Amino acid sequence: MLIDLPRPLPRYQEPCIACRDVVYDEAGWPVHPDTGERTVKVLTRHTEFFLNVIFFIAYPLALLLNLIEMTCCIRNGSKSDENLPYKQVNVIKMMEGCICPCRSEKKGPVMDIYQDGDCREEKDTEYVVEILKESRHSLKGSFCGFH
């Protein structure tokens, strides 16, 4: 709840009985000192003002802005499309040991794990060095004409 009622009042809010002591009924509500009825204001003017601002201005304005956003703003895709990148996971399977050459079926990318006594690392290194030599040779040939 916004306000816990009944609350003790320091004084009555009505000007005609403001100077009198506040009288409460059995339930703890402030009552009129002459009639004993709950006809007195239980909230101060400041509290009433702020509650009126909240309920009659701020809340309807928030609803109106939400309605305008829903009707005027065009959203590309649905809400289910927003989370789509997080639902797809790319997995690279790591295989331990040697890759058997007799296996012809491949099911996507495989990450090699080099182990002791494996010749694949040496072959890969030789390949990279050879490609670098070819690249250097082709670059030297292309710059010779510009000297």
C-alpha cells in the first residue's frame, strides 16, 4: 500500500476544529470530536496533493506513452527473434588421438590436438613456412618493377 491507514494525526485538517485534540475511535481512525463519526480528513493536504499527482497525472501519462509506443513505433521482427542469436550455439568437437584416415565421413569442423610423436604438427609448420616463402617471393617480384 502507498499509505498505511489509519495513521495518527498531529492535528485535525479542518480549520474549524484544528485547535482541538484529535479523538480516535476503537479501530484507531480519527473521528469528529463532536459527532464521533469518521468525517474528518485523515491525510494532510500535501499527501493528498502528491497522491492526486500520481493517480491523475503520472499514471495516465505513463499509460499514454506506452500506448503511443505500441501504436507508433514499428518494431522489426518479433520478440522471439530478439533472443535468436543466443539460442544458437556453435560447437567445435575436439577429437583426441589420431584421426583415422579410413573414416570418410566428416561431421563439421574438427579441432586437432597435437600429441607427442604426432607428425601432423610438423607437416602444418612446413606448409605455413612454404606459403610464407611463396608470398615473400611474389611480393619481391611485384616490387621489382617500381624501383
